[in-house]
Amino acid sequence: MKSLYINLFILVALVSINPVCAQLDFKYWDGGGNINIYGGITYPSSEFSSTSSTGLFAKNGFQFGIEANYIIKNGIGIGLDVGGDWFEVDQQAFRDYANPQTMNIKGGYSSTYLGLNIVTNIPIIIVENHFTVNLFAVGTPGLRGMSIPAIDLTYDELDNRYVEVSYRPRASASGYFAARGGIQLLFKNAFGLSFSYKRVMRNQRTLDYSVRSFDALGVLYEDENFLNSYFNSESYQVGLIFLLGVD
């Protein structure tokens, strides 16, 4: 919500600078398109970041992606969005929860995605052929890969049945839906800056991992297990946008 208020403030300020020239032009993008290279901060959901026994101990991370869109008519178009989110693990909170003698966590949570954009735009021309403000919204269904960190723990045999416990991730992919909206500041119908907010909609998914454990006698136990939780997130992006075929 905060980003929406900021976007509206910027738009009102820009339009008020030159109210005579500002005009809507839904055909601004017709037959053209754009490439947007973006990145920003991403925040895990409450279930994803929780440090309780049912949480996943994820911390804030970062996002990077590239999208390409073609506008068919009247600001409505389609495109592709590819990128990823990377989240750190709250190691201190996990150490307090697991209470091991030693702990080694390799990597964090990572999510790669490939989605189909359904785009709508509201172009507002401030100075013709020089400066345009574009409000946009995107719905993106697609496929999302997810991986968890590798974790090695050791325990004193008096405190735990197992003296060594190792968790290893398995590859996993599933469907997702994301919604994004924001504002683009476009210059000379050639390039511009993009500011947006994105939310990966809440859905439950299962991630598999393997568990290897040694007891005090050196006996190896191997098992397959899974996490069944919510890995959704929200993020804020800043992007560099390049216009294609816009006169």
C-alpha cells in the first residue's frame, strides 16, 4: 500500500507541473513493447519468516529479473517474466531453536520463476515525444522453482539421540501467480525508470529434502522428508526500461 501512495503522489506532482499538456493516450504502446531489467528488496511472508517450530526462518532477501512485453492494442499486451528471489536464513534464530553444538548452513532459500505476463497500461503524456508517465498492472501465472539451504548439525550424545544430522534439498517446481503494479517514467519514447510493487499470491506447496543422521554408535539413518508450507513473498523493484517500436 505504501508504494501505491508514493506512486500516486509522484503522478499528481508531475501532472500538476504541466496540466495543459498532460493527456491520456491508450494507443501510445500499440504495436510496440518494452524490456525491463529490475531488482529490489523482497520480504518473506509471515509463515515463511516465522521463527517458531512451524516457521522456516527466512530473512529479507533480494530479487532480480528481466521481462519483455508486447502491447497489442489500447495498452493491453502479453509478455514473459524471468528471474529469481533469494532469501537468507535467520541463523541465530535457527540455532536457538535447534540448539546444536555446531551448525553449518550453506546457502539460503532461492526461488527462480518463469511467467507469462498479462499487461495493462495507462499512458499519460506530459510533454509529447519527450516525457510520458505510465501506470501499469501485470498479472503473471507461471512456474516457480524453489530450493532450501543445506544444513549440518552436530549434538552431544547426552542431549540428542543423533550426534550428526544433515539436511539436503531436492529440486522442486510448481505453479504460481503474481500480481505487480507501479509507475514508469519514460523519456523520449526510448527509455525510462520503473518503480513497482509485486506480490506472489499465497499458496501452499511441498518441498522435499533428504535427512542423514548418525547416532552415537555410528549407525547411519537415511530418510526422505518434506516441508509443507507457504513460500509466498512481496517485493519492491526499481527497473531500467527500454522502449521498442514506440513513436
